[in-house]
Amino acid sequence: MFDRTYRVDASDKRPFGTHWVFKGTVFEHGKPTRIAVYRKNWYGQTARVYVDALPARFYEVRVGGRIFCTGSTDGMAELAADMAKAISTGMLTIREATRGGKVA
């Protein structure tokens, strides 16, 4: 029943295009697996996308020491790809929340 969650096919790669790096054909249960890398471009930061198959799929976008996690509904692969692209090109930035020099 949940076989599809672990198998990799062309539709899994589509949202990530040329950034796809995973060479396997099956995701391991419960192990976050790096599937795409968006290299730093211009003012951006390198963003790495991971998937965790549990049997639902959850995506993570990792930037430096931060991890942004998605839910498991439709469109989450596309959301992770869009976030990683925006981060890598500097269109989505990550900074500390401060107010008057102190973390808010």
C-alpha cells in the first residue's frame, strides 16, 4: 500500500530538475535522504533538500545550521524546491530576529 512512498520515479525528480542528486531507486524508511542541492548564486546561500519517507513524505530544506520542514500534503516537493531556489538566489533570506540588538 505504501510502496509508492519509498520508490523513486521521474515525477519525484521533476520539481527539482537539474538540482536532483539522489542516485538510488528507493528511499529508506525514516532516514532523511538528500535529494537535491541548490548551490549559492549571487547573494544566496547553498540549500540542500532532504526527504524523509515514513510512509508519508516530509521534506526538509537545510541551510547552514537551520532546517525548514514541510508537511506531507500535495505540493510539498514543489514548496521545498521553490524555497531552496529562492534561498540559493538570495530571494529568501534567513537572519536572526533582533530588536535593539537583542533577539526578539
